[in-house]
Amino acid sequence: MYIYKVGVVGAGTMGAQITHVVSLAGLPVVLTDMSDALAQRGVQAVRAMYQVRVSKGKMTTEQLEEKMLLVSPAGDLTALKDADLVIEAAPEHLPLKQRVFQQLDAICPPGAMLASNTSALSISALGAATKKPGRVLGLHFFNPAYAMPLVEVIPGLATEQQVIDDAVGFAESIRKVPILVKECAGFLVNRVLMAYLNEAVLSLEDGWASHREIDQDMAAFGMPVGPFALLDTIGLDIAADVARILHESYGPRMTPASFLEVLVKEGRLGAKAGRGFYAYGNGDAAAEDAELDRLLKTVRRNGGPREPQWIRSRLLLAMVNEAIMALQEGVASARDIDTAMVAGTGFPVDKEGPLHFADRLGLDHVLHELEELVRTAGTRFWPAPMLRRMVAAGFTGHIAGRGFFTY
């Protein structure tokens, strides 16, 4: 299927970024929202992104204007009556998104693909809100979409194979790296990443180290930013919503850190609110740190540290174990899991992704460390059954010549 025209629903941050990416690839885009003013604001955000490219010498002012001719604002969904692909980027609220898909189903051509940029909600539930669930799937872009190369392609239970193939081709045509992901709560990247981020907050609650020390150590490991700086960028309210969705699906091992909810209730939502784990703008950093420590004491367990020192493996093995869980469930292939975590989260390129990282550590060593963490930190570290089978079979990783990959 050739896509001549794309519609984007929701002119907020992600909607504007997706519009920028699609128009940059040369396709006409209609950016819609609930009013002309909101849609026009989104178009201005797209222009600002192009202006950054001009200021960096990546395009001329004339090229900017040519690209902006491809972008049209609209205050209602009827402007999408001739779109070949519509990407919904509305707030993460299932009933709201289902209403949007019902309307799109009635407005768009019968052959149009309807995609959601949701980061965690059920694609099958969105498809069920339409009369053509076979035309519905997930296209999950990562923030910022203009910089992050990854797009998760998530079929629902009813999605047609041709629609999947067309979505993969579309992602490639706009210069993205598509990864086909089996539908599950959190899909792939957010599911594995949230295990890491949640464990960082639990470590803080246990008093193993300060948020600054943990961030510095994970940056030293090779992550682009530490977990707390990343949470502030994502938004603590959004992270808390994702954590809740994952807990509902996966149970106790995904129990959200209580301190995350404490900060949300205090209005410390991250960079967008001027304060989260860190202070932003002209705020008093020392005062904010003191306030953070006061709030932390309300949730800190056992009055202080359980262990004598901070160990980064607590965060990394939470990520590795969840990646193995996703692999054994068939969410994606081992290679795609590692590609997605490098392209979608900035997992160090030289370490090639969590499964390659585990192979190099030795899967017998990973199993031993997880069993020790079960004893010291809790049953959420219970090793994935697949890991035990591989170790028992002698598939222990790089040294053995075979693990998640062959060496």
C-alpha cells in the first residue's frame, strides 16, 4: 500500500514530533486536535523543530518553507477523510483513545490504516472499538521522535498481515528502525526499561545510594543519562501510569515504587514542572534536595540501607531478567530486543543490548546474582525460567560459545 497522505491526531509534543518526522520524509500531513487553535499551536511547534535544523545548518530557510507546505492544521477529524494512514497521539487514556478510533473508523476510507502511538495500552482493545480491527495496529515512536530511530510496530489480535507489512514499510520510508513486537503490556522497550527505572527508585527508598550517585554510576556504565534524570525527562506522572499498567499485567515483580507516587502527589513531575528528582530553571537546588530527602524519609524502609554499598547490578539485572521474560514469551527475537534497547533507550552500543551483556557476563553468573538478589532485595528478582533452562543445558554465554547468541 502506498501512503499518499498521513493524518496525526493530537497536536501535543508527540503529535508535533511525528508530524515533523513524516513531513521531513516528504509526505503531506494533516495535524488535528480538538480546535483550530490547538492544531495551529502544534504546527508552530513543527516549524520550531525545522528552525532548529536551519540554525544548525542542516537545511535552508527555503527548504524549511517547502517542508511546512506539507503540514496542514485542522480543528476536527473530518479533515482526515482521505488519509491513507492516521497516527493517533492523544493522551494515554483508553476510553478517550477508543472514542477517537470509533470516529476515525467512520470518517476514514475503508482501506486506511489506523495506528496508535500509545506506549502501553492494548492495541486489541483499540481495534475492538472499530468495525475494521484488522486495519488497526500500534506505531510507537520514542521521545524525541525526530532524534530517536526506533519505532515499535505492534499488531493487535485481529491486525491483518498486509497492514503489518505496510506499517513496517512506512516506518522504513521515514528513515526509522521498525521492530515488530508482540502485543503485551508496555510492549517491549517500556516494559524492560520500566523494570530498570522502578528498581532505581526502590534502591533510593532502601538507602543504597543517593539519586545523584546512582545517576553518576549508570552514566559511567554508558547510559546516556542516569535513571532519575530520565524519569524527570519522561515525566513522573507518565512513568507512574506506565508502572501501574505493568503492575496490573505482570503482578508483584512490577510493584511500583511508592516514592514515585509520593512525588507525583507533591507535584514534582519532572522537568516540565520545574522539579522532580532534580530542580530545573532558577530553583534552589539545595533546598529542593533537602525537600526530596524529607519526602524520602516517609517511604524509606528499615530506617536506612540494607546493604553496605551500592551495586549497579541491581538495576542492570532487573532489566536483563525482564528482557529474558519478554524473549521467552515471544514478544520479540533476541536480536530485536537488543536492537530495540540500544535504539530506544541508549543502552551502550559497545555492550550491544541487555541479552548480549548477559552473555558476556555469563548466564551462570547472572543466575547466581539474581538468586542472591532474591535473598537480599526481594522476589521480584526471581530468575526467568528460560535462564535456568539455558544454564542447565550449558548455554552459558560468550565463553561457552552459545547463549542468547552464538559465538
